[in-house]
Amino acid sequence: MGTQASGKSSTATGEKYDGFTDEERGAMKERAQELKAAARRGARAAKPDTESEVLAKIAEMEEADRVLAERVHAIVRANAPELTPKLWYGMPAYASNGKVVCFFQSAQKFKARYATLGFNDLANLDDGAMWATAFALTELTADVEARIGELVKKAVG
């Protein structure tokens, strides 16, 4: 008879992986807080200033991520003013009718080597049978900024 595998798996370094990382748990806690805050406000409450919440979150980032996030925010706002900035898992995100279309994930948040601009399934980026929904960002050149603007316009188009 075969042996039954445990619920834990090993990483390449031999460490045991037991569920979510600290960073993933932190993001889930932030999302739970966002949902609780929205529920407390209620449907009839005045619309919250979610853009100031996003800008405050960006201001908390380390410099390299902050510079990228500030520019991404400006590009999204300029190219898709109909999207509403909001926090999503503690990240700057941009929504249509409450559903996230795109988001910025700092490198610092998940201890990654690059920041990410991601798009959810609501984004109209379809291109045949396969297309990208996330893009690594290390710096914003004029060409990269133009490409982000094109992607955002296409996403909401």
C-alpha cells in the first residue's frame, strides 16, 4: 500500500510550507477590513473618499514602489476617469461599478523583485485564445507609460 501524503509540502530549500505566507494573510486581513468598513457605511451613506484612501496607501509605500504607484495612478485616472480608485486587498485598485478592473501591487507587499500592474477578468483585454493580465513593472519610461495608458483604455473600452 502507498503512503498518504501530509497536507504540508516542502519547498526547494527543505522548509515546510503550511498555507498562506504572512504577506498573504496580511492582504486578506486588509480586504476583510475594507469589506467591514464598506458594510458599516451602508448603502445609503455618503460616498466615501476612496481616492484619498488610495493616495494614503501609496504614500506609505517605499520610495521605488511609491514612485511607480503614483505614476500608475495618474495614468489610470487620465485614461479611464470613469474608474473609481479604491483599496483592494490593501492595494491601489480601480473599479467599475464596484468591481475591480485593474490594480497595482507593490514589490514590497509580497517581497517580490518587481511591482505588478494587474487586470481582472472585467478588463476587455481579450486577444484571441491567450492574453496577458499582469505586467511586471521595474521603471516607467515614456514607452511604458504609453503602453499602460493603451491597456487601461482597452480594459474599459
